[in-house]
Amino acid sequence: MDLQHRNNVKVLGEGPSTLVFSHGFGCDQTMWRYLVDHFTGRFKVVLYDLVGAGQSDLDAYDREKYNSLAGYARDLNEIIGQYASGPVIIVGHSVSGMIGALADRLSPGKIAAHVMIGPSPCYIDVDDYVGGFKLEDIHSLLDTLDSNYLGWSSTMAPVIMGAPGQPALGEELTNSFCRTEPEIAKQFARVTFLSDNRQDIAGLTTPTLIVQSTDDLIAPVAVGEYLHAVLPNSTLSLVANVGHCPHMSAPSACSEAMDHFLSPWMGANVD
């Protein structure tokens, strides 16, 4: 399997450690451009598209393999094995925070740290756990997506992005959603929003930075606080931001939080 072709892998920069950037639902690796230049002078940086997204090989999409996040986690471990060097830090947005955690569980010791931006182990309110959505709300969202994917994308992408005063970002996310092959997007949405990874992530000892927007429709602050409570070596950084994509709408605040957390693995500072 040619991983470069399958996942549209790109390698930038150099340094003693590797940052692997893994994007969220409806996105691709281009969404990281607001952060990447900040790190390429001190880290080796690996960018890739999840299979089914961006410029990945759509022929590699297997509905059975990708019917759970574990399929994406296995892909991530393959990419780490082929392209990473030195300590490896996974920078995962949204659902990729859980993909990174699953990859860690599958290959203990391979990943040195995680940066999770807007992560959620479970989107559904269960007992005392606050995920942000009722089960019926998730089913309604998925039914709408199934019946009118492009209409759903045009309506939801700007809401997910938030970023009042930055309408171009909402348009960019809308266009990214609309470029995704609808049948793949529908399955990935179901896998994402119906997953419950609370048992997978609880007690994970790998150092983890949780970057959470102060106002996020998809992953409210309560989710970040939950993750901070169940991850024993975690740091919670709240970013003053409206929306689910602070790496795009508040990149300076994200990079500042990451700089502090990543200092043990950094190369020489550069301007």
C-alpha cells in the first residue's frame, strides 16, 4: 500500500520530534495552514488526509474498515511508522483527537503526546455525562444529512465554524464539506457522532493538551473538563473563541498554548 497516495501525505520542516496533524470531519489537511508554519522550524511536520477526505485515494475507502474509528487509527499508526522520527505528537482536531487516542491504545509507547483541539469522546448526553446533544438530536441531524447532504453542509458548516466577523472561514468549511463525497461523509458522520470512546480514553497516561473553545456548539466546555478529569496527565487550555475550529479562527491563541505544552519536544526556537 502506497501510504503517500492513499492519504496524500506531505512532510515539512525538520526537528528532533514529529508533529502529525490529523483533521476533523468534513475537513482536510489544508485547514492546518494557519498553524503549520509556526512549527516547521522546530519540528518535522506530517500532514495527511483521512481516507475519503481531501486528496486521499477514494478507491482505498472500505465501508467495513471505516465503520469504526479504529480503521482510521490503524491508518494513523501506519503513517507514524513510515514518516515520523523521534518522539511523535499527534495534533488531532475534533474526532481525530479520539482517532489519536485509539492509535495510542493500539500501539502503546508509539505516541509521546497528544494535542486535542475541540475533542469529544461522546457527543450524546448519557446519565451524568454532558456531551452536548440528546440522542434524538443526533438522529435528527443524521437523518437531515442523509436526505440532503449539500443543504445540510451549507446550513451547518458556518454554524460549526462560528467565528463571527470571519465569514470567509465559514465559506471555506462549507466548500470543504461540499467537496467530500456524500456517501463517505454520511458514513463518517454516523461513525463520528454515534461513537462513545469514554472507556477507550479514560486513564490514558500519555501527556495531553486539550484545547477547547469557550463557546463551541459541537464540543462544549463541559466536555473538555470531563477529558481533563479522566486523563491523568492532561492540561486544559480554554481559548476565547466562538466555534469548533479554533486552529483556524484563533490560531495565535492555539499556537501559544501548544508552544508551552510542546516545549519538552521542541528544537531550537526560530522567529
